[in-house]
Amino acid sequence: LNTFIERPLIRTRLLFWLGAGNFGVSGWLYYAVNAWTSRDWAHPKRVIKRINNTAKTDWDPANYVWGPKKPFANGDGYFLYPGPEGPLPSVRLHNICDGLEDVELLRMLPEDKARNLVRQLVRSSTDFTKNPALMESTRRSAAEAVTAMLAG
């Protein structure tokens, strides 16, 4: 489970499910969300520009924390990008928000019910589902359980 660009988004979201299943976990500390650098170390914090008014940009997603010729894990250290009018959120950041909402939903359930739902999806950082449909149906089950609990 991690937040790298090349990994399916479910791997990021399940980080939060794993935390939700461990009731001693109360947060998630990440070292940086805007540590972008570019291969051009003379201008490391340049603004993203669109190419020919398309969705494509001139942004290099590689992480050059170790120098201009040594890319690290793409996306590591940034969930925000430098836009012309301020920070731009990434899809991964929106996915993290979804994961945090999942945690809030699961914490509304009794611990045993929440743990059982979590275990359907993730058991450890190396043992987890890769099926987004299963995650969505499990989340729906959690929401239905909370709704039933609140109704009466």
C-alpha cells in the first residue's frame, strides 16, 4: 500500500482502511505534500502549464529528491502541484480525502463490525484486495449498517 503515481488508487485508499481496522491508530503523518522539484534544478518550483489548451501539461511527475538525474518514486512527497493561481490538488489527494471519509464512516460502527468489514478488503500492508468493486460494495455495507444503527 502506498501513494505513488503508478500504483492503482485503491492502494492509497486502503491505507486508511488498514488504519481504521486498528483502533489504536488516530492519524496519518506524511512527510510532505508539496515537495515537488524538477529535473531543472535552476528552476525547481516552476508552474504547471497546459499544452495547446488540452488536459496535457508540461509537468514531469518524477521526483528528483536525490538530484536531477536520479528520479525516485513518482508522486512521493507531493499531492499538490504548482498551478498558475495557487496549488492544484491531485487525484491522489482527492482519493486520500475519500479514504479519510471511509475512516469516519467505519468509526461510527462498533469495533467488531468495522474490523470485519475492513478485513474483507485489507489485512495487512501486503495482503489486500485489488478489486475496486469489492471496496465499493463493502463501503456501501458500512453505510447501510450505520444508517440502520442511527434509524433505530
